[in-house]
Amino acid sequence: MIILDNVLTEIQSQIAMHQPERGGALYGPKFQRAVTHFEYDKEGETSAVSYVPSLRLIENVKTVENHIGLQFKGIIHSHPRGFDRPSAGDLMAVQSFFRLNPHLSSMALPIVQQIHVPTEQQGLGFIHWFNAVKTLKPAELNPLSNGLQTAQTNIQIIAEDLFVIPLFKDVNSLVRALTLKGVELKITPKVQHLQIENTHLLGLVASNDDHQEFMFFLSLDYPLTSPIVLYQDNNQTKQLSFPWTGFDDKEASLNRMVEALLPTFH
Amino acid sequence: MPVDLNALRNAVLNNQNRNDALPSNPSKQVVVDREGNVKIGTNVQPGEVTTQVPQETFAHNLQLQP
């Protein structure tokens, strides 16, 4: 699964840094295996051993899918330390999910473990990512059920690798580098979705009160593929041209982008 | 497919100033179609079903009948 770096930061601050059990909803672009938004369920019913999504969160899923254009990807919640896999109780909830949504065949079901000190975004030890998949025939025994003998289910729990897209990290890095060169910009912390035909892009805007700005869009293949950067030239929006060798050296490519951006601010 | 970058920028900036249903970094999608036209919003298409989330308990120690 691909996840945006700020989503991981929010999960850390809203869930991992607190007592279990807490949870929330995950969203991303339609039909893409990517999570780009997280909604913490502050009204969820929680106890030391369970998490029940709130009615408000449940209703908001429809609103988000109807009006924002994002797709629900799954439920994330925390377990007590040591219980780092979906439980038999979680599987029952997933069974209900598939009963209600016969058009869907999978949902994300990541489990968060409590941490006491914030980790760098690259440190993913607090989150264990699983995908619950509807199968054609019942699984006889789910090996991930922490030793519980579960009823037969049509659900398979599959552990997945997590790939983090450093959107905020890299735009912050660009803004810091520009500040050192005398151009101070502020990032609007609102992720923009852009779909060009079948390509999904995610972006951020950095600007200041002097009408200086740039827009940074990346695809889910970033940093292998180049980001798209837009800038202003005499009230015309243009695309920045710069050499990108993200496969080889992303930092050098970002530095080249800073050098290419600088003249656009004067 | 030439894209009107000024229209694209305006759509993005309009989104930045909107309030949305999602409290965390919400935005509507900006869509550029095959002809390069810029549109905002990808509301549910006719016939498309939205997701229903059950209010079931996610519990780490719920005992089930074998």
C-alpha cells in the first residue's frame, strides 16, 4: 500500500501516541492502492479492549465519497502492545463490512501499536498494515487470529508492505532551501488531488503575501518519476523545466529544482 | 492535449479556500479530461454505490464460538 507521509504523521499523533483502542477511516483516490487522507474518529466508542466506529464517522464516509471524490479504503485502529495483528473480533467487523458492501472485495485493516516518543516518518514500526480480502471459499483457520480458533470466514488477512510518499517532507525541504536563498513561502497544508486522464497526482501549494508561489504535484510513482511544478510568470501559469533523476539521486534533483525556481520569483 | 494551466491553477486555489466534510486536509479532485478541459469534482457517478461502514466492534480479545 502507498501512503502519504502526512497521513502517517497524523496516525502517529492521533492514534499511536495514545492508549489503545482508537481508530479512524482511511481514504484515497478511486481504484488506486493509495491512502492520502485519514480521518480520526474522535467520537468513536473506545475502551481498553475495543473500538467501535462512531455514527458520525460512518455517515461521513458517504459524504466524502459523494462530495470529495475520494474512496473509502478501510479502518485503522490500535491494539494493546503485543496484539499487532487483526483479531477474531476485527474479522467479525470485516464480515459485516463485506455483507453490507457486496460490490467490494477488500479493505485495509492496519493495526497500530502505542508508542511514547514520536518517530521519524521513515520509522514504520508502530504500524502493521493488513488487507482483508473476501475469498470464494471459507478459510479453515486464520493464522493471524492470535491463537483464537475462529469461526470459518470468507476473509483472508494479508500482510502488506507500506510505501511512504514524501510529499510534505520534500515540499518542506524545497521551502527551507528557498528560504535560505531569500524567498520565504508558506505551505498550505491541504493536499490537492489532480486527475489528468487516468493519472492521479497529489499536490501542495506554497505561497506568500507577495503573490510568489509554486505548486508541486507528484504521481504515485514518485520519486522515480518527476514531479510537476507550476509557477507564475507575469500572471501566466507555466510548468517548470528542470532535469530530474529521482531514480538515481532525488536530493540532487530537488536542489536543481530550487535553482530552476529561484529566477521565477524575481 | 494542451492543458489550460491558468484554469488548473485557479481550480486548485479555489479548492484551497473551501471548507470540506473531511477535517483532515480535504480537497476535491481537479480533473483534466481528454480534451484538456479543467473541471472540479468527481462526485459519485450514476449507478455507483457508496461504501457502507458497519458499526461493529473492532476488539482485540473478542472470543468467538469455534
